[in-house]
Amino acid sequence: MIISEKEQKWAQEVWDRIVPKVSAECDRLGSKIAYIPVNGRYDDKGKEDLPWWTNGFWPGLLWLLFKGTGDAKYRDAARGVEERLDEALAGYEGLHHDVGFMWNSTAVLDFKFTGYAPSRVRALHAANILAGRYNPRGRFIRAWNLDRVGWIIIDCLMNLSILYWASDETKDPRFRYVAMEHADTAIRHLLRPDGSCNHIGILDPDTGDILETPGGQGYAPGSSWTRGQAWAVYGFAISAFHTGERRYLNAARQVAHYFISALYRYAALPGRSFVPPIDFRAPDEPELYDSSAGAIAACGLLLIAELSPEDEGKLYFDAALNILKATEEKFCDWDPSRDSIVQKGAEAYHAKADRLQVPLIYADYFFTEAVLRLLHPDLKAW
């Protein structure tokens, strides 16, 4: 997509707000690990739960700032988190399918942006852990641990990027085969005919047959958890980008069409905007947002636009821009004295109050990634 001067000007103005905000956060936080701020300040999530799935997003945000500014302080703080995560990598227990989230946003970005050799080794360790969760009978990467041997979730489509990277880096196709077969299983069992997605699929681990599709983090079974739809928009697009396979782009477009249609209907309601609710099929009241879903979807829509012919790509590009502009207008806090940028996120529809309508570090990460991609379309973080 060719970005107009007006759109570039808007993105540059937002970037110019992001930089001082994250700079102040970096000075306060350094290599501590952000998640949800309390009273305007991040605690260190790494002290509480080092293998937590979101622990790569603060350093990932710092790598985006390093990429956009060249300032070494972001590199140094991000690498400090990466080194802290070595303990989680070595400990192994507590890690699950989200090692992609954790080390794509840390070690892979470090190696891509700087060529730092230890980061390559860390990322390959993480890729091997993820590939080791592959079930060859069911053709899927199992989610979580404990007794969930047949579980898959839509989120895992994002984790596949570290497998594609590992295949490219090692010239070993095994990682790519695992990623593609999991994506194919997600199309078969998580993608619904109308373009919406199940969050969770429970499969028979011996056959891969679908047994159940629980509600997961959405409103109820059969509903439409918006962050899950966003993971699918971006996740299928990532597989399309890395493989060139048309079926993944078709899946990404199918979910994107559903997402855009549902979001535009929602935005037409009185007092609403292009910032999505937590679940497209939840009751209108209470009014509950998930700004992180919008930011993730915007990144995916920009990638789909890039992979589409110019006349088709405009639909996805315009939707992404509508989401980003609404998010900036309604839910961004630009005060450098307070931690977090994007407000009104939600862990899940039925989350406790302290995890509902709060800032989430991954909303900041994906919002920043989308804005930076508007300025640098060649940026490929995943």
C-alpha cells in the first residue's frame, strides 16, 4: 500500500508522542518487566512470574523504539530483559506454547536488528521447545500444560513466527512443516464458516478429531472474543507472508472480513467507535472494550493489505487506520509521568476487576508496531 502524505503525517505525529512516553518509562523501568500498571506504575512482572506469556512485550516495545530511533538505551534495557529470561528458558517448567511470544519479541528481534549471536541461540532454543510440543497424530501444537494434552488455541498462530524464522535461519524445513500443519489444523477446527473463530479447540490427541470448542476468554461458547479474532487476522497473515501459500491469505482475509464487518456495525452504535468490545457477540451492556484486540488486528490488517493487490488492499488498510485513529483519540494516555499508553484493555470477558478495562503492555506493543509500520512499511517484527 502507498501511504498518503496525510496518513504519514498522522503516523509521525503519533510516533513523536510515543517516543518521549516510552523513553520516560524506560528510564523508570529499565530491565524490569511491564504488564499492567498499578496506580500509574509498572511492577516487575518478572519477579512474580518469569515464564508469564506477556513478558516479551516490554522488551519488544523497546526494540521497536531502538529500530525507530537508534537510541542504545532501548537496546540495553531490552537485552537486560532477554538475559533475565534465560532463567525461564533453562528452567523449562512453566513454559508452554507462548515461547514464541516471549522470544520472538526479545531474542529474534535482537538478532534481526543487531546480529547479536547469543540471541540467535536463545531464539533457536525457544523454537525447539515450541516444535517439541507438536503432536504428529493430531497435527497441532498443544496449548498450555497440565492435563490439556489435546488443546489448541487461536493465539498460537502468532507463535508460529519463531518457527518460520528458525527454518529460514537454519535452512531446516522441519520447523516450517510444524508451523504449517498447525495452521492447517487451526483452519480446519478453529475457523468458522462465517469468518469468526473459536478461541479453544479440544482435540483427541490420538486422532486429531475435534471433541469440543469451549468459550475460552470470550463471553460464552460460540461467541466471538475479539482478541481471538485479532490473533487469527494477524496469525494467518503471518503464515501467508512466510510461506506464500494462498490458503493462509484466504483464511486471514476471511477473518478480516468478519472482523471489519462486525467492528463497523459496532462503531455505528451511539457513543461507540472503532475500538472493539471484548466480544462481538456479547450483550451491549455493560460497555466493555478490549483496545488490545484493535491494535493486534490493525497490525494484521496492514500485513494483509501489503499482501493484496492495491485495489483490494485499501479495504484492510483503511480499517487498520480507523482502528488506530480511534484508539489514539479515545484511549491513549500521553502523560510521561504515568506508565502505559493504550487504556481500556481486558484479559478476558469474565476477568476480575483488576484485569478488566486496564492498560495492557501488549496493547502498547502492537499499537506502536502498527504506527511504526505506517512509517516504515518494510518493518517485519513477526
